[in-house]
Amino acid sequence: MTTDLWKDLLSCLDLSAQAVGTYDGRSQHLAYRRLFGGQFLAQFARVACLAAPGKALKSLHTQFLREGRTGEPVRYEAEVPQQGRTFATVRLTARQEHGVVAVASASLHVWEEGPDRQTVEPVPALPGPERTVELGLLPWESRAATDLDTAKSGPPAYELWTRIPAAEPDLGPALLAYATDLTLIGTALRPVEGVTQADSGVAFASAVTAHTVWFHRPFSTGRWLLLRQHSPLAAHGRCFGRGDVLGEDGMLLASCAQESLLRFG
């Protein structure tokens, strides 16, 4: 099953060029009520890199406007308002038959040499295989020392180890963006006694409204990554979370932030 889901995701990233700046992307075959936001993030990342070749994705800012429909492809339109020798900006629109479903702005940059500094807490030891967690939308191995699906309350923080299978280097940013979209709402829910992200649609309604990923360094798939997440706020029917993506060696590879609808009652 994991292999099939992995192949399905890779197939979604094999975009079909329709015209200059226009690409079609197949949608995932998932037992999910709507298109997973991670699919949009991954496909936006691919389109941005295709629209500004020779540069690396450094940030992707996405707004989700309406639910994507399962079983229906997505058409992506890319406009490049700025492209220089080292930087480029790409504006992106995702459409289905019922209209625009998401928009994004991507910034790209040629990797340069320069001062290299980071200030982050050291990474903990990788949990053993007995701490494997099943996250249906992530088609690869993941582990966590903390149970995100327990109804017992806890602090709004979560650390997830995940290992994206080895893939072509140009797919790395898309696959990493995909992985960052899954557990931030669950992290925000941890202080709520008796409720987990599995209760979405029953105890509460939730939907991601905006998601940003910043890519700090080149990285390779096939290695363990730590998604270190924290939700500082849930208020007024929304929640906010942010996270860092670190390598097993402690190198800070990417960061993300997400705002979501979180409506009880």
C-alpha cells in the first residue's frame, strides 16, 4: 500500500505542459473528503521551478480559497513578473472546473556562498522503530516519541521524524512542502482535552487557509528529517502553527508556518 501511495504522489508531480506557463497536474487517489493541501503545495513547488529554471525555490506562500475536488485534475497557471540573474518571482494560480481553488507566490534564488550560521536547539535521538506512526497521507516511514492522536491533553508542540524515500533531486522541495502540511492542526489541538485531529468533521471543522514554506539549504531525500512544530495561538475560530525542518545532523533545512480554520460547535 505504501509503495502504491508513493508512486501515486510521484505521478502527481509529473506535470503536463499545456502552453507557455500552463501545466496540468493529476490529483491523488486518496480516501479523503477533499484534495489534500499538501498536493497543492507540492504541485505549486514543481510549477515554480519549471517556470524559473536554473534557480532554487526559497519560499512558497500559498492561500487556499476553496476546497479542491477529488478525482479531478488541477490546472496551474504561472506568471513570472521578475527574473534576474540570481532571483525570480513566480505568481501561481490553481484552477478546477468550479473555479480558482488556490493561489501562491514563489520566490527563487541561485544558491550562493556566504556566512553560514544557525541558532536552533539540538535534535533529539531518532526514536526506534517501535515508535513508528501511521500517517495515511504520508507514504513513507515516520516516527514520533509523542502520540498526536491521544485524547489526553498536552502542550501545543510536536516532533515528527519522517524519511522521504530517495527521489530525483528536483523533486525534493515539492516533497518537503508536501510533508509540512499534515500535523500542524493536530499540534494546535493538543491542549484540548478529549479531542484529536481525527475528530475533524465531528467535534470541530478545520481547513488550512494559508501555508508558507521557506527553504534554507539544499537537501537530499532518502534521509531522516525532523519536523519540529509549535502552535502559539488558537483564537477566534482559527489556529496558527509554525515549524522547522532539520536534518538528523541538526542542520536547519526549512521552516514553515500555517494558519487554519478551527471552528468548534
